Amino acid sequence: MQKNLIFLDTETTDKIDGRLVQLAYKKRGDASMVVEFFKPPVPIKIEAMAVHHITEKKIVGKPAFADSRAKGTLSALLADAILVAHNAKFDVGILKTEGVETKEYICTLKVAQTMYDLPMYKMQYLRYLWGIEDDDATAHDAEGDVLILEKVFEHMMRDYAVKNNASESETIDAFIAISKNPLLLRTLSFGKHAGKTFEEIKATDPSYLQWMATLPGKDEDFVYTVNYYLGNLTPPRG
């Protein structure tokens, strides 16, 4: 049975506790895409404008997402489809805040981090690494990001299927499982050991691992990784 996939990206008022200002999504294989702007109930932060270039002037007269037809349409689509997004946890969280539930999702960021050993995993990095061309795709614009997202996804689908002798359906199921599991991070991105692998830190400065375990507000991947290298957990199976 063929699985329905919806490639989606959002632009928001803020990276933390943001509200929706732009939404773009398309069904897998479709030429057409839905792209809409909304008037959020809170101001757009300057830091967010500097990334996506959506100003208050650009959304004057736009509907609130809560009152839009787009909300009902997207809710109905996601009731019977798999959402695909880069850093899907963020987009799923934004949609939930806006009253749209996601049943299944694939995080292409987590899939890339699981499949490849790379210096970074931003979607635009993957785009140029794999020679993905699309003159219509502008970075940090929801419409442009969806165009690249689909091509990045298809590249990883082919790689996984060949490496694991897997069917398309099996590959999608594996990507869903990877997306649900916490990720075992390779390197630390901050502090005095930034750039070192967690394995190196465990061997040379185990007390630093103990200290990191006490840090508040860290995401599930970081918490999982620290506890794994402290010997408290086993790696997830994807």
C-alpha cells in the first residue's frame, strides 16, 4: 500500500514558542504547492525576520491561521498522511500550538544524522553536498525549503534502499522509526570540549559528562547521549 507523504515547512515569529507566519506544503510527486501567509497573534521578532525576511508589512490583511480554511485542510490531510520536515520536531510543535495534530512524521534531519557522518546536517548543506539544483528554491523561505526538502528526502530514500536492500515502504517505515527514537549524538557543540566526540570526552574527562547530565533545558537527544556515555542506556534501534 502506497504511503501518502506531505512535505512541509513553516516560518514563524520566533524560534522558541513561535507562531505561524508562513506555511508551505506539497504532496509527494505533485507539481503544485500550497503557500500561504498568516497574521499571527504576536509580533514577529526581529531575529526571525533576519532569517526569513517576512515583515509585519508583508502580512497586513492576511488571515489568522485559526480562522483560515488552511487549518482545516491541513488537519484533514495529516489525518491520513505522513508529514516530512527537516527538524520535524519544531514544525510538529508549531502545528500543535496552532491546533493541528500530526499522527506520523519523518524528520529528515534525524535521518541524515543517523545515516551519514558529516560536519553538519543543515538542509542547505545537504543540498550542495549532493548537488541538488533548483533555481526556484530560496533558502529560509517555506516554499523554497519544501522544494529542496523533497529532493533531499528522495536522495536519502535511494541511499537507504540500496544499502539495506529495502523496499520503498520498508524504507519509509525505517525513517519513521528513526524519527521517533532519540538520536545518539557524535560530537559536542559547546563548552571547553566543543568539537570533540562524546567518546573522547568519556575517555579523557568523564567528570565533564557527569556535569553535563545536570544541565537543565537540554533536548532529548543531548540527554540521551550523555546518559548513554555514562553507561545508563543502550543505543536506540532504528
